[in-house]
Amino acid sequence: MNRQLTAIIEREGNGYVSLCPEVDVASQGDTIEEARRNLSEALELFFEMASPEEIRGRLHDEVYVTNVEVAVA
């Protein structure tokens, strides 16, 4: 079974950090694509190794990525 999950990738130093907020799994890489690939591998390992109870406890079915406007001094 395949599942669509969110990947948030941001630059950190000389590389990139990737995060899946649905299950709070993160990874990193030297490029955006490497960070994405590594996150995908980390997620596959998580779903393979985690108990059903852990998956249910960590899985957020609704994650929203949006922008907010704030005043900056």
C-alpha cells in the first residue's frame, strides 16, 4: 500500500533537512533530491519497524502547509 505524505525541505548550513510532519520523521542530504530520497527511505524504515500502536499514535491524518503574515520589528 502506498501513502502520500508531506515532505518539508529546508536549507540548513551546506545541506538540506527534510521532515515529514505526519509522523515526525526527519532526514537530511547534501542536495534537495538527496534529502527527499533519504526522507523516503527513513519513512519506509519507520513503517516497516514501528508497531501498529506507534504508527497510530504518531500519524496525523491532517497536515496543512500554508503561509502566515506577521509583523516584524
